[in-house]
Amino acid sequence: MPRNYVKKSPDAGGLTPAEVNNRKKSRFLRVLAENGGFKGAAIRQCSTSRRWFNTQLEEDEEFALAAEAIVAITNEQLLQEAHRRATGYKE
């Protein structure tokens, strides 16, 4: 798997592994929201693994809460859209 950072010292303008992981988590949350809360789609689109995702959920409470909130919000939006289509209700 190719690295998504250039291995340089932070003093030389390179990213540390922690900074890379933080960027990866931010991108993952953005993609998760764009994909309607579908974790598998976000994992594939971010070229990551389910193991990485599960590790982040266990180790980073803030990330876990954000991912849970995104899934809850998108689930609510999907339910509202399904109800709208089923009833033919137009705002």
C-alpha cells in the first residue's frame, strides 16, 4: 500500500504519522457524510480498511462520536425521504 505522505522530518515540512492519521480521519468523516453514512462506501472511497476504521473508533472517542452523529443524521434524512416518497408529501 503506498504511503500518503512523504517521509520527511516535521522540521523539514513533512507530516508526522499522527498528522497523516488526523487528515485521514477528517477526510473519512467528510466522505462518510457525503455517502449517506454508509461506512463501507466511505472505507472504499478513502482506500482504507475496516480494521483502520474500527481501531480509530476504539482509540479516538471524538472520532467515534463524530462518526456516530453522521450516521444518525444521515439515517434520519433517509427515513424522512422514504416517508416523503411513500406518502407523496410535498413541502
